[in-house]
Amino acid sequence: MLNFMRYRLLYLFISSLILVPGLFILVTKGLKPSIDFTGGALLEIKVEKDQQPTTDEVKKIIEDQKIEVGSIQPTSQGSLVIRLKPLEQSQHEKISVELTKQFGTINEIRFESIGPTLGKELLQKTFIVSLIAIVIILSYVAWAFKNIRYGVSAIIALIHDLLVVVSAFALLGYFKGIEVDSLFVTAILTTMSFSVHDTIVVFDRIREHQKQGKELTFEHQVNIALTETMGRSLNNSLTIIFMLLALFLIGGDTIKWFSFALLVGTISGTYSSPFVATPILYVWYELRKK
């Protein structure tokens, strides 16, 4: 049996390695929003020939006109959906001319402007849903374990995981120009559900050892519970991590950063259950005993 609680300060240091710089960039620079939140233009085109252009070719032609491209997504009908920063009519016409020169006849299926209202509404709903979920999780865990400390420890670990994902994208946005879109919101909500899952498993093992009435200190009960659940948690998480890693590497640009957000959330969720939630519960127990 390993003495996991002996290294609780090390766990705090590991978490701070990404949280401190990430939160600093988040506060000073913020996330880099996509047109889902800032508004922009959506253009869908189809080239009238058998050999369809690649997304990289289309992106290069548009960016050569000093127009910023958000994303280019192929559809099952053979068209390309292009998300752009806000366009003037002259810029729209210039894109059509240049694409026609390069690829021949272009069929413009649709062109529409996207306002930032959707993004604000989405963020508001996400915040409300997250707050409701946190309250429900806190109440349920506290009721299930008959102790508010379990619920609060689980929620702190959940918030830790959310901050890790947000911090990672704050750093990526600042150094690499990676934008956050509506799929990022989906990844955040998914991370919330995964984060609490392993935490409850660990807490349940601690409770079982307490019920057995063994003459063990709370520290020993925690260490035994972590030893018993560590293999299961790693095996369960690795199957998800391998799948998300494959999606990130070969899944295409459309879901690349969505997969990365889920990957970071999964790794953080696996880490936070034994090394954030459980040490918080242990330290709280020791302080209360003193």
C-alpha cells in the first residue's frame, strides 16, 4: 500500500503548473473566441467539377486576400462550409472571383452573416446549466455520503478540472491562436460529468472501510481506498484517452480541438479524483479533528 497522502503538497504543485500560468493569461488576455461568439460570415460553396479542391487550397486563396478564415468544413453533399470573420460585400465578391479563377464555375449555395447574439445566449445558458449541475452534484454527494465534506471536496475537484481545460485553451489561444467555439462549451459540460465519476468511486471505498469498523486511522483508510481503485481508474480512463488521442491526431480540423479539450478534461478528471478531491477530504478531516 502506498502512502498517497504523504505527497499531497506535490499534487498541489503539479496542478499549479498549468493553473497558475493559464489563469494569469485568462485574466489578462482572455480566451480567443471564434465567430460563434464574435459574429462573422458563413459561406457555403460547391465546385462544379469532379475534382473537388481541398480545404487547405481554399483556405490559402481566401487568406491571400487578407481575409481571416475561422474554419472550413466539407459536407456530405460535396460542398464546403466556410466560416469567416465579418465581411463587407466587396470582400465577398472578391472571394467569389478568386475562387472562380482558380477552380472554374463555383455554385454559391448560401451566404449569411452571423451575429454575436447566439454566442452570448449560449454562454449565459452554459453558466446557468453548470451552476445547476454543481448544486445538484453537491447536494447528491453530500446526501449519499451523509457528510457535506464529501460533496464540497468533489465540487472543488470538478472546478479544478474545468479550470485546467480553460487554462489550457487560454495558453493555446495566446501562444498558438487557437480559438474556442460552441464545441468547446460541449467539452466543458462533458468534463463536468466525467470529473465526478471517479471521485465518487474513491469516496465510496473510503466509506466502506469506515463502515467495517477497522482500527485504522483515516489516513490509512484513504490510502487503502486509493490503492484499491487506482488500477480500475487508470484502465477505464486509458481506453477513453486512446480514443480521444486518435481523434485529435487523425480526426480532421473540424473536431481536432474539441477532441483535445475532451482529452485534457479526461486526463485532469482522472488525476483530480485521487490527487485533488481525496487530499482535500483528508486535510479537512485532519483540521476538523484538531
